[in-house]
Amino acid sequence: MYTWRLTGTALRRFNAGYGSGNARLALVLQHCSGPRAQGRGRFGSYRRRISSWFREQGTQVAQACKRQFEFVAAQRIRRCIQIFHLYTRIWDEVALREFLRQWRLRLARNSRNFLVSAAGVGCVYNWDRDRISDEEINRYNREIEGIYKLQDSTVICAKCHLRMVIDTVQSDVKYCKCSGAQPSAASDENSDGWQPFIERQDMLIWRKVEPNSGGLFAYKVYGSFSDVTAEDFLQVQIDVDYRKQWDPTAQELEIIETDPESESSTNHSTDVIHWEMIWPKLFSNRDYVYQRRWVMDREKGLVVIVSRVTEHPGVPERRGIYRVRSYWSYMVIKPYTDFHESGIEFGLTYFDDPGVAVPSAVTAWVALRGLPDFLIRMRQASKDYQKYKLMRKDAPDSTSLALSEEGVSKEQIKVNVEDKLKNDETSTRDYTDSQDDSTNSTNNVDLTREQQENDLAESENKDTNAAPKEEQGLLHYFYLTKLFAFLDF
């Protein structure tokens, strides 16, 4: 019974010529219900037909499975190839980046030797093209006379011909007491835009806005030191080893290359110098690559030092250090009598852009407090230069000159500067208020002798060594170098 049901079901599913299910099934049953031999023969024919159909369908199914397997296998192989190429490309890029990183590190570590050996003669410094010319040196021969005229036109009263008060009263200067005093020639034609800014003992400082600098100032300094020789003062400017002793902000300072035309001369030299200056941890250190030329003219009794930024293949930029691109300066030193005798006057004019957007009030406050302190340090370093030479001669390998009477280290300067940064905003507001008061008081310069002495005593208390160490020569001196970079060279 089950055999007939299975046969009927198979016929209904696979026989394409199957018409009426009931009629065909009745026919099968009729054939099978006859004599045994007859039934076996007819059932055998259907069995052969069913077997033939299964063989045909099996071949088609096997071919379909084969095609499906080939398709899936091809897709898998293609995906594997794509993944292989992808990872190969990624590994190549990683390897390339790692190679470039290692190359940059090696270049920064051995920049000078590497560039000279790899680039050859084509990348050496071109002295003929970049050398500071004689005409530029001679341009500043009359700088001291120009400062005299600038004094007359900006700080000398037109009525009584006495000095006008700039910001503080000095004990050894007679000041004008005229009401509503005006300088003898206040026009920009005579002053060239220079405005009086700071006055300290034996020093005057002017400033003016540098064109195309975004509001930054250039500074002009005039000093007259009776206790310093011109030879020692010059050495303080050009001796890079000595500078690293008395200047705690000099992280690195070296002469990269000397002009072949001046190597054997004792009265002039032209050098390319690299200087890295320490900044607080909140900022990147600044570095300068600049050419400095100095000439000592004993016949004229003058020393002229000119500096300006340049590019040298031996000093590429380094990661984490900001390269200053805008800087220039010139200094003129004139002895009272002779180069080896005490007494000099000098003029120093400079500008640099450290790459930091600082409000003008902060810049003025920093310069007001920092410039005089830096000049005092430079003056003391000039007085101590002979001692330094003796110490270096006696112990060349262990010479060490104290940075100042306070014995301040570079790390102490960093720490104190960072502590002071927190109080900058308050200090700037205090400075702005004090400037307003100072402006009002300057217009009323008719002071009594007692009032002048009180003001003098108060200013001395602020600017002498009696001030706390963190207030004397730390923050002020550090920020000063930002505004006063390389002029002392």
C-alpha cells in the first residue's frame, strides 16, 4: 500500500507529461493489479523512466553546484587578493613614514655634517650673495650723532633746554620745570617716528611701530657707561662662549661658519650664528640663524656691529622649536678717549618678531621692566670680562662665571617664569593704571626737591638688588630677550 502511494507521489512531482493525477494513478494501479508478470513488466518500465529522469536531474544539479562552487571560490580568491594588496600598501606606507621619521631625526641630530656630505658644494653658504656689505656698515658711522639730534628733538625742553621727564626721575639729571613743556622739535621729520619710552641711569630708550609688523615695536637704546672699556664691551657682544656664561636663556649658542675673508683678521669678522633661546614650558623655544658682521675702526674710533637673519644649510629647522624669521639690529660703540680706557657711549637699534601675539599693554609692561635689567646685566658682564679671561686662562676646562649676584640657574628661571605667568594679567592692569597716573604727573613736572627725592628713592627700591630674586632679573629679563633678541651680539 505504501509502495503505491510513494509511486503516485513521485509521478505527480517529476513526470512532465503527467495529466490528471487521479486518472494516471488509476492507470498505474490497474496495471499493477493485473497478473503478476504483467504488472511486474509495466512497473519496471516506469522504474526505468524514473531512474533515467533522476540521472538527468542529478547531472544538472551537479553542474549547477559546480558552477556555484566556482563562483564562490572565485569571489573568495578575489577578496583575498584585494586584502593582500591593501595590507601590502599599508605596510609600505608605514615603512615609508618610519623611514622618513628616522631620516628627519638623523638630519636634525647631524644636520651640518649630513648636508655637507650629501649635498656637496651646491648647498654651501653663499657668502658672495649674502655677506653684509661695506656700504651697510658705513651707513651707521654717524649713528651717535643721530642720537644726539634725536635727544634734542624728543626729550629736551624748547624753553629751558633741560631734560624732560620720560617715566622716572634720575638723581644726576636736571629736569625741566616749565609748565606745559614741549620738546624743541617734536615733529616726526626730526624724530623719524621715535618716541621716548624709558629712562634709567645712564640709559635712554625710544621705540616706534615697525612698518608691516602687525603693531610690533622697534627699539633704540642709547647708553653712556663711564666704568666700561670699549674693548670689553665689544667682547661681550661677540664672545659666544662668554654669553652662555652670563645669559641664562641661552640654551645653545655657536658660530656655524665664518667668512673666509675675515678668518685671519683681528679688527673685523663676519659669522653665521645659531642661537636657541629658552622659553617657558607653555611655549616652544625660539631659535635664530643670523649673520653678524662687526668692524673696529681705530682711526674713526668706532665699532659697528650689524646683524640680520639668514638661512644656512647646516642649520635646518627642528621639531618643537620656533624659527624666528624677522630680525635685524645694529650697534655702534664709541669710546670716550681710547678703546682700552674706561668710558663708552653706544647706540643700539633692533627689531624682532618672536611669533607670539602679545597685547600692546603686555609688551609695554615687559619692555618697561625688562630692558633696563638686561642692559644692567650686560654692563656688569662687561666689567667682569677681564676676570673671566683670567679664570679661563687658569682653568680653561672648568671655567664657570656666575650668571649674576643672585646665582640664578636656567631651571630656576623656567620655574619662576611659569609662576609669574599666572600674575601677568593682574600686573598688566596695574601697569596700565600706573601709566595713566604717570601721564598725568608728567604734565605737572613742577615738583619740589623733596618730592623728587622721594620718587627717586621709590624707583631705586624697585630697580636695585634689594628687590626679591623672582622680581629682579627673572621674568623681566626672560621676556626682555624675547623683545631684545640678539642685539647684544
